[in-house]
Amino acid sequence: MILSILLVIVFLIAVTALYVAAELGVVAVRRGRVRQMAEDGNWLAARLLPIVEQPAELDRSIAASQIGITVSSLVLGAYGQATLAPILAPLFTRLGGWSDAAAQSSAAAAVLVGLTVLHMILGELLPKSIALQFPTQTALVASLPLGWSLRLFSPLLYLFNGSGLLLLKILGVRATRHHHVHSPGEIDLLLTESTSDGELDVEDRRRLRRALRLGARRARDLMVPRSQIVALDIGTPVAEVLRLVAESPFTRFPVYRGGSLDQTIGILHTKDVLLRQMEGGPIDTLTDLVRPVCKVPAHAPADHVLVLLRERRTQLAVVVGEGEVTVGLISLEDVLSEVFGAVTDELKGERRRRGR
């Protein structure tokens, strides 16, 4: 009898462990890896692929896992106390001389504590560690029981998810779906493990970490300050412009009007000046050669600046503060230097940080 009770308890803990591993596995597994395995003919990967690729299915899978964990935990506690407490109660009576009621209560408490400890270690911590260490294998193994659970718990999923969405709506909180992503902390842990295993060298790891932290850096942290900007007034004589282009190490110059950098109207590229000279065309004013200027807020994250520069197909942007006041310049080089370190330019030499 004792053996059958213990087998049932082990089974219930194993069910909990399975759902814990399934929940973490489907979140931690790499979609690209699952997609590749499905294309190679792995039928478990083919069953798992819709779950990791569709946020709605991922939401339902996590909810199903939570239901499985809750139900198996409740059944474990109730079954353990109902079966083990009566067996342990006489032992408490003989050893402690307690009354039947006190012995029964003590036995129930002891069973509850013991099962809780086993449940935490074997049902929670162990499968969680395994799922994080082997996410692909764990997710594949759990794909079948997870699929069965989605069908079995389907009515409960609609009820619970619907109730949760209704409560969020009442509280004025916008509902969001789970997305299959890794947090920066998890990615950093993967980088550390990859370096330890020899898959990444120290320099690659350093660069990837800088890329992860790029969003924490602002345009004002990377820009060339206003006091160091070399710029041109739109009314500057052409001869003066040609002299500056010939003598300056910079290839791009902000162009402003009204005597103030706050009225920057564009960017002059020395290539455009040289091409016009080679073609033999006259240069009456700078207006025809000035390219549109890109402006970014001083508080813009560095990764957003990088995306904006790529979208605008430009390498230079004016950084503006409150009231559209020009506070500096930021280039593609400034952003990339945060990831790859100093980027040299043979045209800039020692004066690189003084302008563009």
C-alpha cells in the first residue's frame, strides 16, 4: 500500500515537473532552430513550430502549463495528506504521547511540509534548470503532452483567459501577448556560456555585450558637442568653401542660415563639391549642393539613432534639445564605435572628434 501511495506521489510530482519544463522550454527555445528541424523532417519540431511562432498559441500553451501545474500541485497536496497523514498519525501518538487529534494535525502538517519541499526541488527547481540548460530538447519532449493539454484544457483556457482580459479591461490595463524573446540578461548569460565553451572569443563577447547595452546609451552621450562642430553659413563665399574643403579633414559640414546652428538647413558633402568642380559646372551658392538634414532628439536611444540613419541613408544627424536647439552632431561612426570600438578614418586623423 505504501509503495502504491509513493508511486502516485512521484507521478504527480513528475506531472508538475513536466508542465514547468514545458512552460520554460517553449519560451526559451530558439525559433530558428525549431524551424530548421521542422524543415529537416522532425515531426516533433513541426508540432512545436506553431506554438513558438504564433503569440496567441504561445499564450495558450503557457496558460495550459499553468493550469497543469496548479491542478497537479493541488492534487498532490490533497492526496498526500489524505493517504500519508493517517499512516503517520499513530507514530506521532506512540512517540509523543499526543492525543489522536493532535497527532493527526501534526502528521498532516509534516506531510504538507515534506511534500512542499519535494515539490519545490523535484517539481520546480530541477525541471526549470533542465529546461534552461536544454531548451530545444525539453520543448520537443513536452510538445506532445502540451498539445494534449491544449485540447483537454480548452474550455478552461477560454474561461480563464477571458476572465483575465475582462479584469484587465476593467482596470484600464492594455492586454499584451507573450512574445518569444530572450531578455538582455538571458542573452548575456548565453554569451558568457558560449565564451566558456570556446564558441566565442573574448573580443566577440565584448562587442555583443556593447550591442546589448546600445539601447541604454543616448544620442547626447555619443554626439560631438556643439562647441566642436565645424559648420558653414549658407552665405559663405564659394572660394572660402573650396579652401575649407581642401584644408579640412572632414567630409561633411552642417550648413545653417541666420548666423546660428539652431537653423541648420542641410549637410554639405565634399564629394558633391568635387564632382561639380570636375564636371566644370559653376558653383554660385551652396543651396544646390546641400543635402537634407536628419535631426534626432538628444534623449533618443543610440539603437534608434542607428535605425534612423540607416532608414534615411545618411551618416550624419543633428542632435537637438528642447526648443529644437542644436546641441551636437552624431554620426554612424559614433554609434558603431560603441560596439566595435574606435573606428579610424584616414581623412580625419587626430582631429576626428572635432567634427565631420
